[in-house]
Amino acid sequence: MPTYAAPVDDLAYVLTQVLEVQRLANLPAYADLSPDFIQDFLRGAADICEGVAQPLNQPGDSEGCRWENGSVFTPQGFRQAYKAFADGGWIGLAFDPDHGGKGLPGVLAESFYEMLAGANLAFSGYIELSEAVFTAIAAHGTDAQKRLYLPKLASGEWTGAMHLTEAHAGSDLGRVRTRAEPAGDGSYRLHGSKIFITNAEHDLADNIVNLVLARLPDGPPGARGLSLFLVPKHLPDADGNPGARNAVHCASLEHKMGLRAAPTGVIVYEGAVGELVGQPHRGLQAMFTMVNDARLGVALQGLGIAEVACQNAAHYARERHQGRVPGADAGGEAQPIIGHPDVRAMLLTQRSFIDGARALGLWVAMQIDLSRLHPDPDERRRADERAALLTPVIKAHFTDRGSEAANLALQCHGGHGFIREYGIEQFVRDVRVTQLYEGTNGIQALDLVRRKLALDEGRTLAALLDEMADAAVRSRAVPAAACFGAALESALADLRRATDWMNGQVGAAPVEAAGGATDYLRLFGLVAVGWMWVRMATVSARALDAGSGDPAFHRRKLAVGRFYMDRTLPETALLARRVARGAEGIMELDAAAF
Amino acid sequence: MPTYAAPVDDLAYVLTQVLEVQRLANLPAYADLSPDFIQDFLRGAADICEGVAQPLNQPGDSEGCRWENGSVFTPQGFRQAYKAFADGGWIGLAFDPDHGGKGLPGVLAESFYEMLAGANLAFSGYIELSEAVFTAIAAHGTDAQKRLYLPKLASGEWTGAMHLTEAHAGSDLGRVRTRAEPAGDGSYRLHGSKIFITNAEHDLADNIVNLVLARLPDGPPGARGLSLFLVPKHLPDADGNPGARNAVHCASLEHKMGLRAAPTGVIVYEGAVGELVGQPHRGLQAMFTMVNDARLGVALQGLGIAEVACQNAAHYARERHQGRVPGADAGGEAQPIIGHPDVRAMLLTQRSFIDGARALGLWVAMQIDLSRLHPDPDERRRADERAALLTPVIKAHFTDRGSEAANLALQCHGGHGFIREYGIEQFVRDVRVTQLYEGTNGIQALDLVRRKLALDEGRTLAALLDEMADAAVRSRAVPAAACFGAALESALADLRRATDWMNGQVGAAPVEAAGGATDYLRLFGLVAVGWMWVRMATVSARALDAGSGDPAFHRRKLAVGRFYMDRTLPETALLARRVARGAEGIMELDAAAF
């Protein structure tokens, strides 16, 4: 049975010492972020994630969700657990207090989401999807929609779901065929069906607020002709309570590799009553309002699963006695396998990715906060562009490497890793979806090179690379961190070279750019995580020099970080060379020859 | 529903054009290996694998095996399928004809095993494990044991199972506690229990021939005190028919990540009657008689799953229309995703590994054949050492990269990859075990650096590296292959440098050697597959020059191979540098700090 200890100290370290969020106390929502407040928040989040969500993770996977005559029943215990999170005030953490939210900054909400994903990924979706729906209605809904729906979502009384994909419209949402006919009374009737829709039907809440992409009769073809509709499971009555059942139904559930405690299935609209959210034909743009948050959320899911998998692998490696480790005397008792360099290297590969990625993920969350909260509009724009630039990088990189980490954690278990009882194989199955949903990782790479490099005519990227270089320079003043900076400078040169190449191709030779995009994203991700390691090394080396904090904690950070800089980061040279090959040799075979 | 087309043409190409097995016609078993005979054999094998085993793969996974009061029931259809393979003569292909086998060379049997793994990995074990038991009894059994058991195994009337692992004895078999007490009549009574035992109980055959590692009362502690016992499920009666039920029972089955149609569970011995096989206290050595075959078999499982996964990914990528590919005009119909460079690169990564690995796997199979069949004892020894050297490399490398390939194939499916109906996620789950069983891949790396580099005082390895270099030199004479040779030479220099480093460490600094072992094995695997690509490129470029064979086939080989040499192989430089870091930075953290 796997265990999970939420990484409270590591999160607090990133927030208070690396990102120093307390220095943003002039921003609304950041005013209360003293180290004590943060510690208390994280401890409370850890308690409920560890105590309520985690124990249901493995049973939830075994039992799965059950479909019966259009109703979906969640696994045993999920109703009570959901109620505990709602009652405890863990839903709507970052929502606007005017609509019932807690008004906390995104950096704290995202810290909570990482823990929740590590504790129970399937369960986390019931809470996170409500946030996406809340954000869309808050940004685009009418006052009446906000008054009716937002407080119910913020309290957790109702949950939310997003309806995008159709059988022929996955990455290519422009081909959505679900129709919305005006009913003459200002409302609409929706007809059609969608697939791969998660949490649109379940038994956790009294009502479900569905946001559905559909096409109006006068909607032009393609992505620019889609509108967003609010289609509640139960139509609210005059008092705002769930009334008549709406004609939106779950026709079946998919059998999935993982995430089995979250219902994903086919949804049909048979004249379902909907209200328009935002402008007609602007539905896709409205959805993309929250794409940075949603993709950051998925990135943190990859990270959260890597964390819990790594913890269990380390536990197993300490407890499992088997043979003798290299360099030990012959004979004697069996020794824990954590003495094997290979097992340690697997654990350090996981851990050094996790700790660095956590800092980078929360840095992105802070940019999203700044993009909304900063008083200066130029700062807001800059922060928004930084978040937009890094979003595809962390979505793809954290989920690719999160999957690799979970697989390494399984490998540390030897044959036991293949047995369901140990729980580690569930992490491998669950995390696999994060590389696929919210845009496959290949889509993220295209988004990065086609749209994000050009933000502010390339100045967003240039400024970020300069900031990375500055961090390397600053590390030189701290002896134990200087080697981190030197390693980053070398990797950064690879990233600059690849970026120059990519900028030269992306307009002129789109096939070449696409050919290098995935390697470029990985290169970018490796460097960005390395940048965070330089910052952390500088902080921890200074703390050791000053004798502040727990020296064991900081020494561990330096040791883990050195592994990253020495072993993981040097892949950048190989990647930079491969990026510059573009699509060379990739396009010549006929499709039939594959 | 996934499909599978056995790679008959590719196997025939490797056997007849690359390895030229027909040139070994002077060897017994190779005498009949004309290209026509090989083609007929492969076509027959393909027909039964595609037609009988493959259709049961997905249903078998869904249904799994069922345990009931100690009996195990295989999924629907498995009994009939097993009978079809037995009746068709597909069991015992390479067994000694004196004991009922077909006497075919290992290269053909292994070609069949690759297909069978691709068609239905769980089913393949019922046949392959019998081979391991046959080989052990043939090598170490008494004449009476051979007479009684071998023909039954060869005909498929009875099946076999190997009983090694115990709860505290996995990689460390020396800690096996199962006891064997002499009964006074030459037989023994076994007491104890084992875990993770596969196919020791099922309903496919009338009897199961179990080989069990256990300790005699006078067995010294450790691996050198274990003996091997033959413990049939039913004790044969005087006529050699299954008689009284033996006291060896399946107490429970494990719930596994994959391979669910193969029963793996706890076996208990409650005074089970056993016969000694081979010498007392020499049981482990007897088991290791067939370790090269068994690990080659697992390597080919990794390859077989990669093949079927890649086929299905290519099929999906051709059929799935979604958006526009880079460089296409805006507007118009959705285009197949195989037009995306990223999707093609994923497919080429898989395919270029698969085709190269197939040649290397069959080269190892040929060495095993030569080690048994060659008239010259020196040649036999050299071939045996070559097989021994390459065995850990292909076991770990093919299964690691097979897993990567299956995951890439899943990724090509986008969200559909996560849905069980498409079948691709089963390949990812099934293949995962190949990295764990028959010695985890970490164990393979230690075996390679600790035992295999030193074979014949290093001459085995040196001769192999020279042969690789020769292949590169020979490729220079063929213009279209010369670039393959140049790429191999560069990678080979990395392997030589890493080998020199490793040879310097392995005796003097075992921790350093262990720290570099896994990267060294990957480096070795990449180069060895690259060597096969040089050989294939030379063959195919010559065929194109001579106008012989199907030019499309050979052009495809060259295009796929160039991708390997340009994109995959250059990782060797990074790996060589990482190998030479040894255990640097890996050992300093306390176990508790992970």
C-alpha cells in the first residue's frame, strides 16, 4: 500500500526562500503571505490530502466509476471525501471573494493542487475542473450567471465540467459539430454528442455546471465559429436550487488505462437547454482564457505523481534487503538496495527533476498571479507573456519527465513494481494521461515554437534568457553555487543556439521548425529547470554560509541539484544539435511505408 | 481493436540477406535453411500467430486468469489456441529430435518467439517456459527423466514452469529457503513457498513439469547450496500418464499491471514429491545453463511488443485526420496526422530501433546455435562467449527501448491511446514486465560490466569491437552505406573510451563501475544496433546498386536506418561522458535523505 507525505517543507522553501512571495505583499491576495501563514496553509492542505484523499487513491482505482442507466457512481468514500474538502474550505481557494472564493493567490492554490494530484489524481479533477468553469464564467458570464453559478462552484455545492472534444475534433476543435439553436427566449437548445468528457456526470454534488463548445446556426465554419454554452445538469429553479433534469446525458463511460476513479465518457445533448457565455462565435477564445491555468495544473499533476512515486521508491529501496551492494564485503546479511549506485541514480534522477520542477511550476503560477494582480499594466502584460511562454514548456516537460520518473520509481521496485498491491504501477498508469490531455505534448511543442517564441516580437524570450544568465552570474559570488551557474551557462548557450535556429525557420520553413519542435521544448525545459536549480543552490549555499535554517535540508538540496546539473542537464548539447536537423530525413518516406 | 501483421519479410531479410544463415549449411539443423524453407516457415508461423494467438490478446487481458480453490482457469479460447499450436507442431521447434523436438535452429525458433510475443505476450509464456524446462532436463536430467518428460514437453502435451523467486529471494536467489528432504527412496519431499511463479498452475495441459530451486539439508548457505528439483503437478503413473496430484499448489494469484492472461502467483510445497535434476547443490548453475536463451527470449519480447505497437501507431497516424499539417495551405479538409514531423519522428524512432534490434537479436540467436552446433570447439567457445557478452545488453536494451517504443506508439494515438478499446495501452502495460523479470535491467548492467567484459580476458569484447569497425570499413565501398559506417565509427570511439574506463574501474573501484554500468549498457546497446544498421545498409545499398530484390523495401531500410544513425546513435557521446563520472555525486546522501 503506497504512502504519501505532502512535500510541505519543499513547497515552503520554494515559496518563501526561492520565490520570496512575501516580497509581493503590496499585491492584493499576497498581503497575508507571511512565512507562518504559508506554513500553516501548506500544513492544512497536507493534512487533508494525506488523510482524506490519499487513502482512497488505490481503492478508487480498483473499484472505478460505475455507469448505470445514465447515472455515474463514484467509488466508495469519494462522496464523503469531497464533502470534507468542501466543508474544509478547500474548494475555490483562488476564487474571487466577491463570488464566494477564498481570494488566495494562485501560488498557494497550485501548491495545494500539486499535493492533491500526488494524493489522488482522479479525485483532484473533481475540484480542479470546477476552477476552470468558475474562471470562465467569472471572465465571460453575465452578472446573472455569475450571481447564480459562482457561489455554488466556490462552495463546492456544485461542480463543473468542460465539454470540448468530439470524435472528429480533438486537437482540431474547429471541427466541432454540436449545434446550438436559439429557442427564441434568449436560451438555446443543444444537439449533438461529445467524447472523452470527464466529470460531466457523477454523484458527488447536487448539480453539475457544464460548459459546452457548440456552433450557432450562423456560426462560420472552423474554430472561429464556436460559442460557449452553460448547460447545467439540472436547470436551476427560481430559488437557484437544482430543478428539472436537463437533456444532457452520459451515454457511456470509457475503460481507461488509469485515472479510473474519474468518469470519462460520451455525452449526448438532446435539445439540452443552454445559455450563451460570452460573445457568440467567441467560445474558443473564452476557453483559452484559462488555458495557462489549466496547463499549469496538468504540469503540476505530472510533478505530483512523480513526487509520490519517488517517495515510495525511496521507501522501498531503504526497506528491501537483497544481496550485497558493490564494494561491500562478501558474506553477511542482505543489504538494502538503496546501497546500489544504480538505484540511487534512479532516485536522484527523479528527485532532482521534481525539486527543480516544483520551483519552476510555482514561478509560473506567480507570473499568472502577477498578470492579474500587479498594479502596473505593463508588468501585468509582461507577466502574462512569461506565463504564456513557459506554459507549453512545463505542461509537456513536467508530464514527460513525470512519466519517466514514475517509471523509474516502478523500476526501483523490481518485480514488485508490476504487482498492483504495491500501488506504484497505478502511478505509471495514471500519470500517462497527463502527456495526452489539455493538448498532447506534441501540440505543446508546436505552440511553443509557433506562437510563444514570437511573443512581444521575441522580447519576452530574450528577457527570460537574460534573466537566466543573470542568475548564473549571481551564483558566482557564492562558492558552493558557482558550479551550478557554470553548468547553466553552458546549457543556456545550447538553448540560445537552438532558439536562433528556430527563429530562422519558424516563418520560412514551418516543416523544419515542426521537425525540431519537440527536441526544442525538451531542451527549453531542461534549461528552465536548471535555472531554478541555480537559484535554489544560491539560496541554500548562502543559508549554509550564514548558518541559517536546517543545514541538512540545504546540504541535501545542493547534493540533489548537483546531480541534476552534472547528469541531466548536459543532454542539452545533444538536443541542440538535433533541433538544428529540423525535419531532415523525416519527411521522405511515404505514409504507407511506415 | 489492434491488429498485427507478423514481420515476415523483415525476418526473412535479416536471416537470408544480413546474417546469411544459408551459408552455415554445413551445420546440423542449418542444412535445410534455404531461403524458400525460411520463407515457408516464417509464413506458417505468421499465420498461426496472427490468426490464433493475436485475436485472444485483448480479450485475454480483459478477462485475465481466474483462481478457484487452487485451480487456475485461463481466459476463454486459450485452451483451444494452445491445442492448435501443439497440433500444428509449433512447440519444441528447436528441441532435440531424439526427444520429440523438431530440431530446427534457434534462429528460426526465436523468429517465431518474436512473432508470438507480438501477437500475444501472455500466451507466449505457456510455450516458452516449456522450452526452458526442456533445456534444463535435456542438459542435466537422468536418462529416465529425459525419456519420461522430454517428449511430453516437446509435444505440448505437458507444459513447464520455473520456480525460483521467494519473498526474500529475488535478485538474491542465494537466500532461497524452500527445503528438500530426502525421502529415503531416492526421491525428496519439498516444503516451503515461492512467489511470482508463472504458469505453475493452469488448465491448458494435462500436467505441469515444475523445476524448483530448493535447499537440501546438507546444502551450504548461499547460492552454492541450492539444488534443482523436478516437481510434477501430477506424479506420472507406471505408464507415464498423469497420476496422483502432487502436494504443490497455487495459493493465490497476483493482480498485475499487465500480462494478465498469464497466471503469476504464490506456490506452496507441502511435502511435494520431487526428483533431483543434476548434481546436489548445483541447482543454480543448472538453471543458468539456459540463462542466455531465456534472456534472449525476453529481449525479443520487448522487440515483439515494440513491433506490434509501432504497426498500430502507424495505422492510427495514417487514418486519423485532424487539422492541417505544417506547410499545408490553410483551409480544406483535415489531414492525416502522419503528415506531422513530430508524429513521423516518433514512428521512425520506434521503427529504426525495431529493425536494427531484430537483426541484433537474431545474430545473438545464431551465436547460441553456433555455440552448440559448430564442429570446432574453439568456435563453439567463441560463439558462446559472444552470446554471453551480448545477452545482458539485448535483454536490458531491447526491453528498455521496447517500453519507450510502446509509449511513443501510445503517444501517437493522442487521447485514444489512454482508452483500453484501442489496445495500445495494453502493450505499454504488458511490455513493462520485460524490464523486470529474468533479472532487472540494473542486474543486467552489473552482469555486463562485472562478468562479461572480462570474458576470455577481454578478448571476446575486443574481437567484437573490431568486427564492428570492420563492418564500418566495408561500408565505405558502397556509397549509400558509407555514411552509416562513418556514424558507427564515431559511436564506436565513444564505446571504446567508455570500455577502457570501465575496465580500469571494475576490479579496482566496484562502486564507480556500478555507477557507470547502466549508462554503459545503453551505450553498448546503441552501438550494437548501429552496427547491425551498417550491415543492413551495406546489404540494401548493394541490392539497389545491383537491381536485385524489391527496391522500395531496400530504400525504406536505408531511410529508416539513416534516421537511427543521425538521431538515435549520437546519444553515445553523452553516455560515454556520463559513464566516466562513475558514482560521482551518487553515494554522498544518507539513505534517509532520499
